[in-house]
Amino acid sequence: MMLKIKLPLISLSLLFLILEGCLSFKPQADPTRFYVLDAVACPGDYRQDNKDYSIGVAIVEVPDYMDRPQIVSEINDNEVRIAEFNRWAEPMDKAVTRVITQDLAMILPSYNVNMAPWVRNEKRDQEVHVKIFEFMPRLYQGVVCLQAQYSVINVDKKEEVFSRRTSIVEPIYGNTNDYSIIASAMSGSLRTLSQEIADAVLSIHAQ
């Protein structure tokens, strides 16, 4: 008889615990944040030159460790951190290509600057090819390091007319754990690279 009385009480207790557990499992907000690189060429970089000259920027080659959505940072010599919840909003090869194209268009406003893939038969006097060897925030040093090689190709002659390897160090101003600040510093390093490429284009065109 006592057993028949206790069973309903136990069942009610279990039901209460189940309901309490269900209420505690509320949907959680996705903690992932997404970032973009921006073209940040300054108005002081603008240069006026030939209006009908066309420049094409080929898709930039990036190292394999950058070929992922997560932001990769170096936290010590030979040790990196992959930020699972801090990601790029677009593939890095396309992001770098887009930013270099936009920066060049701002630095050289009288030139026609286009990004690959190009429309068939689209006119290009020069093509810019960039290969990235390193493009990573070094958090333990508070800087972004960009090492790259860029080349300028004469499209009509199908020959390389300029090539240079460069190393750029851009300070990270602010909290090195703030990924928006890191993205801004990375954009700044691309601006410096774009300025070097623009100088090369101008020197070739002046010959």
C-alpha cells in the first residue's frame, strides 16, 4: 500500500526536474563574429596621371594557413592561435585582391583598375600579380607582418617588367585581443603594399 502512494510522488518529482532542465536549455546566441579588410588609402596618396591606362589585379596567392575562415594569429615564435569564433567574412585570397584593387583605384584615380576575373576582351595594359608569403598579426610583438612578392606584367608583350619582394610591418594600435583592431592593422599593411605597387606602375609608365 505504501508503494502505491510513493510512486506518484516520485513521478511528480521526476517531471518537475525534467521541466526545470528543459527551461534551463534556452537557445544561446551564436558567439561568432565576422570581420572584413577595408581599403584605407588616404586622400594624400591620390595621384593624377594618364586617363586611359588600364591595370588588372590578378587573384592574390595566399599561404595555406590563411586559406580558412578563422583568423590566425601568431602568439609566440612558431606558435599560432586559430580563433574559432572570430572569422573573416570572405575568403582571404579574394579579400586581399579586393582591397589591393580598391586601394590602387584610390591612389591612381585616373587609371582604370580592375580585379580578376576579367570580362572577356577587357583591355589591360598591365597586370599586377601578388604572392603573399606571410600575412599575420604577431600578437606578442603588437604588429602585423606582411611579406609578399609583387610583379607587373606588360600584357601586350607578355613579359614581366617589374618584380620586387617586400616586407611590411604595421603596428597594432590598441588591444591586441580586439579583432576589429587587428583587421584594421592588416588593412593598413595592404595600403602600404598597394602604395608600393602604385609607385612601380608609375615608374614603368614614365619610362
